Amino acid sequence: MENPIIVVGYRSGTEYLTEAIAAAGIPMWGWKGSHSEDGDIQGWNAAEVDLVPIDARKLPFEYVPSEGLMARLREYGKRRQETADKYGRWGFKEPRCASLWRAYHEVFPEARWVVCIRNSMSVVCSQAARGKVTEFIPALGTHIKYLLNIMCLPTIETHVHWFNYEGDIEREELALRTILGIDVELVAGWQWKPGLRPDV
């Protein structure tokens, strides 16, 4: 059974975290310029959002996955499983999975979700420094709803980890090692020091 690690979040350290997981030996696609090895996940999610109505006014989102997406995800899981580590683990980063978790949970019921969170004002300040705050603020509100949608995941207590980008690094590292079962190193892998955070 495929049991990927799915990293979601919005301007909250998803790329850094995905790199750290990959450095621990897990085949992780979706960082350094691509959301998957060939862009499949990103394109499928975008097409699904355009094709199938999603009512984000209710939690969990009222949404019936399309058969096309389900078939693609099943094939994708089988293909990716062939690249897994010796324990059968693999994963990817794609923030929009947070709005489509019904489909992903049905295809990958044993997936481990890592939801990256960050203080909203820190995110806004980061975007302001890049001159992108105006276009970003509406997207932030939308993404908060996506994260609330993740909280409705049936197996949230055992399958979802909330990674606090601005939390204590040693504590976050220990939590990741526990839920993912991998020897992930955040400080060494990211060269973080207490009180400092990489700019994303």
C-alpha cells in the first residue's frame, strides 16, 4: 500500500522542510522548482479545481473527486512506490492538496501529512520585503481555509503533523522523527540557529 509523505502549507517553510526530508533519504519530489518530478501533481490539482465545484464555505469542503483525478493518483502512487526507500516511503510537496484532501485521503489513506504553519504576520512581512504583499493577502485568507479543511481529516491524530516554522527547532525535529520515522535533521540540514529563520 502506498503511504506517501504529503507536505502542504503556504509560504511557511514547505520547500526547506521537503529538502530536509529528502536529505534524510526519502525520495521527495516537489522542491527546487518543480512540484513533482514532471509537474503532474500540480497540473492535476489545478485542473481538478477548475473542473469540479468545491464549496469552501463549509468544513470539510463539500467536494466529490473526479474519476479522472482518482485514476491518475492511483497510477501515480504505483509509479512512485517503485522509487520508495527501503521502508516503502516516498513523498511530495504540493500545497493545493490541502483543498483536495478527500481525493488524496481516499487513494492514500495511510499517508502522513505534514502541514507547515507560520505566524501570519511573519508571512506578510516576508512577502512585503519582496514587494508582493498586495497580491498575497487575499491568497493568505484562502489558504487558511485550506488548512482548516485539513483539520477535518479523519485520521488527523495519527496521520497529520503540524510543523511550526517558527517553533523550537529541536522540538520540531524530534516530532518529525517520531511521526515520520526518519532521522531528519533540521538544524544541520538547514544551518538554522536558535532565533534565526531562513528567509522564504
